[in-house]
Amino acid sequence: MNVAIITARAGSKSIRNKNILPVQGRPLIGYPIRAAQEAGHVSAIYISTDSPEIMEIGRQQGCQIIQRPEELCGDHVNHGEVIKHATEYVDAREIDLQNVVLLLGNTVMVDGPLIDQALELLQSRKDIDSVMSVWEAADDHPLRALEIVEGLLVSYGDPNRQASTERQSYPKAYYYDQGVWVFRKECVQARDGPNPWWWMGRRSVPIVRPWVTGRDIHTELDVRLAEWWLSTHSDLAKS
């Protein structure tokens, strides 16, 4: 059995109540719900939240609610602990649970076919622990990263690091794109996934998507990008 878990907490410092922010007529949390509902391999949908408003939206759309305990609420909680709690909660109630689809409550850039692609890959590869959607870095490659030290820009992590201006010479680097995580339920106990995604297991394979696909919402610019993405997927905006 495959179950989708959507994590969406109350409150936000970037955009007030962003997980229920209307985006093209639908609350933001409604997009990952719809994606999970459209996936052919997902049997049930759970939402982990501490927000009464999100709980109500979820119930109206047929989702099961995981009410977070107090110690997993607030700004500085490790997301992995939220995911572990939710996975264990579901596992105690779904006796044949095998795989978890983890979706974020603040992104529109997911759909049923992406979820099914990830689950089918996990099902066909018994040698892997998880599947993660990613995009390939370009101008935002980690070799170009900077930090500010005493008001001055220096190379991130190693001030003496040398890197070419020719980005094609860099080893390829990838970032989780805020789209989909799919993992076997036991991975949350092993805690040996790629840092900082420790719940993903030691053997995680990618689905590479183009930038900016998968971007979650933290700023007004992200809202505009989400609206642009929906405009190119008109079937998702209207469904």
C-alpha cells in the first residue's frame, strides 16, 4: 500500500497563512491534495498539521488528519521528525503500508503522473530506498556560493577555494526541487539518507526535472512563478 502524507503547518513568517493562500482560486494546500488524488498508485492521503483551517480543508477533500503534538509545532522543528512522526502514525493505522509519498503543503508544481512515476520506479527497483525529484544546478552551483564574513563576500565554506568561471567545467550538482519524495516506510528508522534528507534511506535515485519546476512558495515571486506554471498546465488549474 502507498500512502501520501502532506506536511503543512500553521503560521508563516514569509507569507501569512501561506498554506491556505488562494492561488488561482484554490488554497495552496489543495494542489498537493489534488496531485495525490490523481495518482493511480496512492490509496490514502494524510495531512500532518497543527492548523485548524488546514484540517478543515483536508477533511472536506477526503483526507485523513494527523494532528501534530506540541513538540512538533513551531518554526524550528526538524522537518524530518515531523515526517517520522507522520509515517509512524500512518503505519500504526494502515496494516499493509509499504511506501510513503511525501508532499509539501506549499507547492503547486506536482501532479499525479509525477507521483506515479516515482512510485513505479521504487516498485521496480528493489535495490533502492527512495526516489526524489531534483533539478540540476547551473549559475546556482555550490562552487559559486558565497557567504558574508565581517561584511565582506568570501567563497562559501573555504575562502581559498578556486573555481573556474566556466560553469560547464563543474561536476554536476543537484538540488531537491520541493516536488516529491517517495520512500519505503522503514527509512525513517534507519536515518541514513543523504544529508539533510536522512529519512530517504541510503540509496535514493533522482527524477531530474527542469528548473524552476518544483519550487515551493515562500515569497511573492514564488507565487508568481506558481501562477506561471499553472498557466502552462491549464488542466491542473481548472480541475
